[in-house]
Amino acid sequence: MKEEDTVKLLRECDSGVKMGVASIDEVLDNVGAPSLKQRLEQCKEEHQRLGNEVQAMLRSRRDQGKEPSPMAKSMSWLRTNVMLTVKKDDATVADLMTDGCNMGVKSLHRYLNQYPRADAASRDVARRLIGAEESLIRELRPYL
């Protein structure tokens, strides 16, 4: 069971990282403030580093990982593009990213609870991903 919980938690982390990177890519061209753009790019790099770590852990278990659900990706893309069509500014980008991070934090906490027998390394990477999301939420507040 431990190995099964570990793989399931890592898959969810993999999916979350991919969703986060895609979301950042979706908004970057709409950012005005250089400081906001820089912070989003740093967050994207951090997510990619964590994603590489998750992928290595999955490969060692002979697992391919998990793509975000097409429905989640479509809904995110639609919401982002509608909101940016209505109002294309840094506050809208910060709002979208804050909502996405909050969903990511909530989901990752749920998966930590759902897969309690996951090994320490996978739980650690999930917690670091949560930390990255929570840090970005705090840093986006001045732009809201």
C-alpha cells in the first residue's frame, strides 16, 4: 500500500505542476509590471524544478506520471481568456493566479490526506509544492 500511495501522490503532484506551469505561460504575455513578470517566471522555474524531481521519482517507479484532466485545462484556459479579454491588467493576472494557487494548495492537501502511506520523499515534494504556491499567493497580494 505504501508504494501505491506514493505513486498516486506523485502523479497528482505531477499533474499539479503541469497545470501550474501552463497557467503561468497563459498569463505571462499579459503582465505589465516587470516585478510581477519576474516573480511569475521564478515561480515557473521553481515548478519546473519540482516537476523534474517528481518525474525522476516516478521514473524510478516505472510510472509515466499524470497529465492534468482535459476538462480542468479547458476550464482554466477559458476562464483566463475571458477574464483577460474583459480586463487585461496586472490585477486580473494576480487574481487568476491567486485562484489557481488556492485550488492547487487545497488539492495537494487533500491528496496528502488521501494518501497517508506515501513515503517521506513524496510527501516532502508535495509540501514544497504547497509552499511554492502559498509563497506566490502572498507575493501577488500587492497586485490585486
